[in-house]
Amino acid sequence: MNRRSLLKSLAAASAATLAWPRLSIAALPTAKITRVRIYTPPALNHTFNQSDMIVTVETDAGLTGIGEGGLKDTLEQCAGSVIGQNPFHTERLWQKMYIEWFYPPGREKIHAMGAIDLALWDIKGKALGLPVHEVLGGTVRNYCECYPTSGLPGAAGMSLKERAAQVMDAGYRCFRVDASIGPTGGPAIVNDVFNTHQRVREVAAACKEIRQGVGANGDWCLDLHQKFDYPDALRCCKLIEEYEPYFVEDPVRDEHFHQDIPKLRQFTTVPLTAGEEWGQRWDFNTLVENHDLDYIRTTLPNVGGITEMLKILALCETHSVGIIPHFTGPLSTAALVNVLSTYSQPVLFEYNYGNRQIPHLPQCLDFKTGKLYANERPGLGVTADLAQLRMVGEVTTAGASRLYYRPDGSLTHW
């Protein structure tokens, strides 16, 4: 190549490089959020960590996003923070919802923030004509492995060994039980009295049977569900080490995680996970950074949505910590598939929907033989039948904004 041709090639390359950001920005239309509507599904789950309230975020560009989570009051407050704003500025809007009010948001409000954030990412994907997992860089796994809790539908009366074998035969990665499990899968607790000292050996005996059911190459996991004080949690973990659980979950009370989990890590070889009640990265970052956990249980929308989950992924990837999200609403599960299919560390879904359809979400989850699959539908890949929902709230005006800005224009507390 002569000098003149080389200079022309370099000039063309530079022009293309400069033009690319403009083309990317042009791909997103000018838009403002005009309305947020809040709906209850036919059978609302009132439990915050599985709330399946539906929220829609509408724009003047004709794009509508759908999210899930929160409750009416918290959703309305968060909606007031986004009305009139650019829906594509997901990071800015997350910060605005977080710091605009006096108190730092508690876990209930974080849940509502997450619902709005899911809808904003749905809008972004739809505007680009791409599934959210492509917007985030594309999938790094063929599918997301799953486990059900206590067995599959129709397993009533089966022994734990039979239940575990059935789950493995259905293509799931793990069989999972709670520490209150009985010999045939039902509760073993009488009159709601949970004697942890007594239960330790009963749980260990059940785990032996489960190991036989999943076989030498199968996996199983145990949720102590914060029922155990540290001494009995340690006794239980030590007794089941020989049965090689995939993980032991929430071994002590949430309030004691930071004190007791590091001690457990020193005295047992079982993998540990925690955090189904956590709301954001500040709840667990020291446990992750100190390698006291092997997996975390954070989920959507509980952590505040996809915007916050991306930061959690970066933190966990830095320390080679896997993510086993707590089960959540069906739309949020679809969002989790989009996000966690792009995560390079181990991922395992708690999944109890099986193949059953969600009436108000005719397009939602792609599940087969114990696995969830990412799809190519734009946004979160979810379609809602609003006719089956009951609208309980509508926000069209902005709330009272209380924000200051740093000299560089970034948001700060007022």
C-alpha cells in the first residue's frame, strides 16, 4: 500500500470511529416518561420478596416498558421521580429514586425501584429492537440451570430419596429442601415448635437419604432458612459434609451474617450462600470481598433492578462468587435470565413454575427439562395481557424533586 492509500484508509477509519457513537445515540429516540400505571395480577403475592405487582412505564415515543414488584405506595413514590425524565438514562433515574427522599430507601422501597428499573430496561431493549441480554453484551452460557424445592408436582407421598431421584431425572441441576422437611417432603414440625438442637441430627439423616437419591454425580442443597443459632448451624454443617451439598443457605439469622458466616467459613467445608432478604450491594459486599460466601442469593427486583444487579455482578465476578437468585415473580425471573445469562461465574436458579403458563403473561419464560433459556424477543421478552389485571394506581405528574448537583453536574443528596 502506498503512502496516499494508507492515509486515505486511516482517515476513513477515523471517520467511521467518530460516526459510530452518533449512530448509536441516534438509534434511541427522543423520549420522555409520561405515565406510570400500577396493576395487581389475578392472584397477588403479597410477600415483598416475591411481589408480582405489575407496573407499566409509558413514554411519548410510543414505547411502553413492563416491570414487576413493589406495592402501590412505594411504586407511586418511585414513579413520581421518573415522570418527565428520559427513560434511557437508567443510571441517573436509579440514583434519583434512591437519593431524592430523606431516608435511604429500605428493602421495601428498593423492591419498587427495581420494578420501575425493569420497565426502563424493557423500554431500552424495545427501542433498540434487541433482547436485554444483547444490550448487556450477549449470553455466555447455553442455558440457566435450575432446581425446584422439595420435589416436583405429584410427588406427594414419595420418600425424599424418590423425590430427589425424580428431580434429577427431569433434568434439573439440584434437589433442594428446607430444614423443616419431613421424611416424605412435608413439614416435620409439630405445633410450629422448631427445636434446632433436636433437628440437627434429623436434618443430617434426611440429607443422607437425599444424597442416595441424587446419586454420586447429582447435586442437592439445604436451606437452614435462618432458623439456627450459630452452634447448631455449625453442628449441622459439620454433620452433612460427607454428603457433599452443593450449598447450605442462610445458616444463621440475617442480622448475624456479618459476624457468624465468617466463623462458619473457617470451620466447615460446605459451600455457603445467603442473602434472599438482601436489598443491595452494601448488605453483603464485605462478605463477598472476604470470600466468606461461595454464592449470593440476591435477586430481581429485590436489589433495585437491573441497574444495581450489574454492579453486583461486577463485585461477585471480581471475587469468583456465584449467584443463586431467590425465586421471584415470573416477569422478574425472565429479567434474571436476561441478566444472569451474561454472567461468567456459576449461576443456578431456584425455579418452581415448571411448565405451567402464567395467565396474565402469555409470553414470559422459556423453560425445558429443568433449564431456562434466553430468547430473542426485544426487551425483557415478556408480553402482558392487561385485561387480566386490575389497575390500582396511575401517576402522570412528577413528585417534589429534592436534589442538589455537584459542580460537574452529577447528582448528590440535598
